[in-house]
Amino acid sequence: MSTHQVESTPQVHTKHAVHIVPVPVYLGVFFALVIGTIATWQIALIDLGRWNAVVALTIAVTKATLVVLFFMHVKYSPKLTKLVVVAGIFWLLILLSITECDLLTRTWMGVPGR
Amino acid sequence: MLTATQAPAKKESYLTDGYGLKSWLLTSDHKRIAILYLISITFFFFIGGLFAAMIRLELATPAGDLLESDTYNKMFTMHGVVMIFFFLIPSIPATLGNFLIPPMIGAKDLAFPKINLLSWYIYVVGGIFTLYVMVTGGLDTGWTFYTPFSTTYSNTKVMAAAVGIFIAGFSSILTGLNFIVTIHRMRAPGLSWFRLPLFVWANYATAMIQILGTPVVAVTIVLVAMERGLHIGIFDPALGGDPVLFQHLFWFYSHPAVYIMILPSMGVISEIISTFTRRRPFGYTFIAFSSVAIAVFGFLVWGHHLFVSSQSVYAGMVFSVLSYIVAIPSAIKVFNWTSTMYKGSVVLSTPMLYAIGFIGLFTIGGLTGLFLACLGMDVHLTDTYFVVAHFHYVMVGGAIMGYLSGLHFWWPKMTGRMYPALWSKVAAVIVFLGFNLTFFPQFILGFLGMPRRYHVYPPEFQVYNVLSSAGASILGLGYLIPFVYLMWSLKYGKPAGPNPWGATGLEWQIPSPPPTENFEVTPVVTGEAYEYHAQEVVEVG
Amino acid sequence: MASHATALRHHFENPDQQQEASSLGMWVFLLTEIMFFGGMFMAYLAYRQAYPESFAAGSAKLNVTLGMANTLVLIGSSLTMALAVRSAAAGKSNKVIVVFLILTLFLGSVFLGIKAKEYHDKWIHHEVPGANFHPDEWPKGVDMSHASLYFGLYFGMTGLHATHMVVGVGLLLFLIIKAGRGAYSPAWHTPVEMVGLYWHFVDIVWIFLFPLLYLIDPNFGRQ
């Protein structure tokens, strides 16, 4: 491939301004997390059958999203960071969902020969 | 154009930049770390080969007359553990990848040089655990550690082996992490993704698998250790556990692991084919995307190892379809390589001999994988020698041939020396012939029903087994010869110039061997990769 | 006050490239952690759906109050950690950065202390899998036959989490010492950011562990 040597190092990366998140935002997220925690506990005391797990996990996912977006600055991060986060969640879901596919369908079809 | 007989410059290279053990053991130079890895993995390759020799010796006769069954179990287990975790998985990434990725992208080093060195030390510690297991009684669970045998019933060194593999896994993760960050953040100005050499794409895809898959097998090993120590019942049916769950967690990594083993070799082949046909690879973009496609789809097919495990038949069908789909990107590569060669100016150098061998053998290995991906056929073929032959065709006929091809191709760059051309070609042919004699009869054996992991077999299978064992001795010879002449070349080989093959790529524009910082000034890339114009080939080595 | 510019490593072209590389490196590492914990979550998922009663019975033996306390403590520590990173980025004095880091360390230690108490309680009630495992039966003949699976996963998951907390505490000590010496400034505070990312991740794991382990059925056995 054609190249040429240059004296000075060319501008490779633009200087990104460090984004300072205002303290009220952090406090807001904190209180949301606290409320979410109390809500998880209180709702768990009510018998919703199968929906208990769904509600608890929904609140947990919401809390985690707040931590990721604000405490971990992903909202203000480059696209690549966001891609890495999404990839991680996606791969975890591959593991959980396809294994579940086996666990849930074992009785669907017989075994050859029986 | 530089001639190859130019004497090596008196300038300092990475080899002469500091002498003594400490300068090597505390280096942060990616090139020196690559050499450290090269030495270690070669050591483990020969150890794994010794276990293979024991296996083939025993199987030359139908009766179990050389080894007891328990000892034989340890032989194939240790052969698998050593070859997979301590040779194949690190092989190309940790040696050629470590050495070449920074120069190929115009960088001075990887993103995290000290983590690179740490990854080697971690590998060595894992290796020491494995050596400890070998000398204190071995492991007999199969490299696959299936439960509940490994968790409850085996009385061999399961815990120590598990710890060794757990540790080696971290080495793999750190290498992958380093490559991903390096390739994203340290490319030279002008080096966009689609100007990258295909070797870099291949290692990037490999790194994706290393970081996403290895942690799962790591935590699975933790669970096996917990089960073995505390009997919580997680994989023991007697206590309510599900052995198939172990297999899911294990193969979630171990299937993508085979793509860790083959993708870098495919990257090597792309480089070799283009250099020795003087052509840009046909369908560069397709080859690049297919590497990533293999990495992604490779994570969706693990259940094809569980077809007869009592996994749900419905899930088996899903995995079967996905396993057929995952073959497509590999096939795309094979078609692209052969199209590159069509009407190209082919030079039959040693790396090219290995590469052509790779294409043929990998194709056979890959196609036989499709036989196994078919649910119905797998019921007949699974746990037979057909499977053994299939994976050796891809792992040895594919991955190892690719490794040898790359080692020969970049040997002049790494050492500044050429190796003797005649001996290297003779060895390549011996490897090819020995390999086929060893493993082709095993397809027939498997189809006829000979089970794997057995040290005895019915007398009617002996002919094929003897052919296979004979082939193994030839293959072993074929591996020994390069070891000898490559070592010889370090002192007596003809000095090599920066670009003995007339190849394109940034790594061929720096001296052989390169200086520690690779480039005095960061290059700026203005053209596409593989800009071949009928350049002279200076060496036919 | 930054006494020196970022320690630019020789293989990087400029400090921005170095910071971006470190950040991507930490995120890729966290990706591996997601998959690492993920394997145990898969095992948990498999066995909770296979043995719901044993899991509920085992879970009901956990102290929800301590679990809640730990959750709130960890969320608080995430806040103080975020404020520590912010202080470094915004150029606050060393003292401010150190105070927030020490608060984070303190809350993290409280978490570990409460965890130690919980583990101790389990030990004396024979709820630790192994040779001494014989938890008290529920009076109504509830199916506890697979309780060892629940408790094994409880210790595995919280133990793995606690190990990560201990590492985090070590990293915080390192940061506190460095921050005290004025190492961090708006121009260079990457280590604080990186430890912050790690700390928040460990917090997120606990956000999931709490409902999954403690709140399967808090009313179990109380009718």
C-alpha cells in the first residue's frame, strides 16, 4: 500500500470535551435508584404470581440503565462505547435465551425411536 | 527494489535492543513477547504431540496391550487439553498477531504493552498447573470435562487442571482485549477499516470471540470446582442437577473456541494467497465481513455438540439449521481464495504450499462438519472416529497448516533470516502426506462405527488404524524437520532484506528484524491494501 | 492542581488517544465480566425454574432488611464514586476528590461488613453447602430437597460479587493515595474514571442479585 512519512503527527483524534454532568442529575438518578429499590421490595410483598419476577426484573433493568447512562456516562460517550454495551447485553441474551430454548422445549418432541 | 543478499544493517533491531534474561522477561515490546509465546507454545505443541504418539501407538493393535484403559483416558485427555488450550488457542494470535498487528497498522506497539506481557506470564502459570497435573497422575475426563464424571466420580487431578485452564483463559481474554483496543484506536492516519490487511480483520474477529466466550467457560470451571468441593448438586443428577446444563455452558465457549483456532489461520491464508499470486484478494470486503460473520454466528451453534445428549429435539433442529448457515461465510472465503488464484501469477513458495494444502484440507474438514450438522446423520456419526477426523482436518489440516504457512512467511521479518527453501518444501509435502494418511482412514473408521476414546477395537478395524498410526509417524517427522531448519536458520540462514517476498503491507517496509519502535515516524496511508502491480518476487523460499 | 501532564506512554500519539484506548479497554473488560457473571445467572435461571419451591424456601431464609441495606449502601457508593470522578474532571481540589473516594471506600466496606455478617449467620444455621449443610426444615413439609442448589448459587454469585468488591476496595485505596498527592486533574483523571466504571458495574450486578436472591417470595411460609 502506498504511504509516505510525515514529520509531524497528524491530527488523529479530535479533542473531546470532558462532559461534566451537573450534580442535580446525579442526585436525581440516586433518588430514582433508591425509590426503585424500595418499590422492588414492596411489590415483592404483594403476590402477583408469575408477574413478580417480571416486575422485579423490569425495575432492575431500569435501575441498571440509569447507572449505565448517567453514572457511567454512556449517554455522553462515543458511539463505540454504546456499541460495546449493547453487544454485551446482546451476547448475554444469546446465552440465556437459546439455552432456555432447550430447557423449555424438552417435552415438545419425542426422542427418535420412542 | 532491495536485493535479498543485502547484509543486515548494523542498526539495532528489537533482538539486539538489550541483552540478558531480564531484558526479555521484563520486556514490554510486543515483538519480544511474541517470541516468548513462540517458544512456550512450541514446547506445549511437542508435549501434546507426545500424548498423540501414545494414542496412535496403542491403537496400532486392536487389543489394549500398551496402556490400561484408565491410562489411555489420560492420554487423549491431556492431548486435547494441551493442544487446544496451550497450543491452538494462543498460537497465531499470541505469536504472529502480537508481532505483526502493530506494524501492520502503523503503530509502535499494542495499546497495553504491559498487559501483553502479563498475558504471557498468566499463560505460563496456567501451563505450570497443567504440567503439575501431568506429573502427578494426569486427568482422565476428556478435555470436555463432562459432568458428573468430572465433578463427582473422577479421581484424577480435576481441580488442578481446571485451575490451569481457568488461568490460561485469562491470558486469552487479555490478548483479545489488547487486539480490539489496538485495532480500534491505534491505526495510522489514513488507515481506514477497509484498507486493513485481512490478517488484521481475522485477528479482530478472533478477539471478539476471545472476550465474549472465554468468560463463560471460566465461570463454568468455577462451578465445576464448587461442585467438586461442595457437592451443591449443580451438575449431578443424583442431587437434582442437570449435566446437560454443563454441556450448554461449556460448549457456549468451546464451539466459538474452534473459530478462535481457525480464523487467524484464515487471515494468514488471505495474506499468503495474495502475495504469491501477486493479486489483491478477490472479494476483499466479503472476506473481511465473513470473518466477523463467523465470529458472530459461531456463537449460535453450540448445541450441535448436544444432539444426542437429551437436549430437546426442537432445539436440536434450530441448532442444526444455524450450523449449516455458519458454514456459508467459510465457504465464501474458500471461493474468494480460489478465485484470487485463478489466472494469477502463482509462486509455489513454502508458505504457498501450506496455504494450498490448507484450502483443500479445510474444505474437506468443513464439509464433513456439515455431515455432522445433520441431526439424523449425527446420531450415527457422533462419538465415532468420523468426528475425530473432522476436527483434525480443520484443526491440523487447517489451523496448523495456516500457522506453519504464516510462520514461514514472516520468519524472515521476525528473525532477519531465510530458511533453506528445499528442506522447507520437502517438509511441507511430508506434512501434507502424513496428515492425510493419519486422518483420512479415520473417516472410514468412524463411518464403520469405531467409537472414539476407546483403546480397544474390533480386529476388522486394524488395517485403517495401522494406516493412521503410520501416517502419524510421518506427520511427526514432518513437524520435526521445520523445527530443525528454523533453528538452524537463526545462525546460518541467509540474511533477509526488508521484503524478500515482494509483498505489500506496512510490515514489509520496515527492516528485518524490525527496530523496537517499528516506525521512526508514523506512516500515513494513502492507498488501498494489496496494491500489487507485477512486482518482481525476489525470493522463492 | 496538575503538577505534570498525563504520563503519555511512548506508543501513543497523543493523550486523547491514550485516554480513548484506556476507556475502550475498560469497557471491553466489563464486557467480559458481563459474560462471566452471565454464566452463573444462566445456572440460576435453569434451577429456579426447575425447583421453584426449594428456591423460594431457601430465599426466605435470607435477611431482606440486610439485603435492602446493602443495596442502598451500594447505590450510595455509586453516587459518591460518580461525584469523585466529577470532582477530578471539574478540577476540584485534591481534598474534595479524596473525600468522595473515602466515602465510596467507606460505603463499600460497610457493604462487605454486612455481607460478612450474613455469611456468618448462614454458617451458624448450617446453610453453607458442604459437609455442614443441614438447614432447618420449614414446618409445613415444604420441598427443600434442592435447597443446596439455591444456597450454592447464593454463595457462588454473592461470593463472586464480593470478590469483585474487594478488588474494587483495593483500587480505591490506590486512587486515594494518588489523589492525595495531586495526581488527578481535568487534563488527566483517567484512572479515576476507569475505577468508577468498574465500581458502577459491580453495583449493577448487585442490582440484579438483590431481587433474584432475596425477593423470590418474601411472604414464603408466612400465611
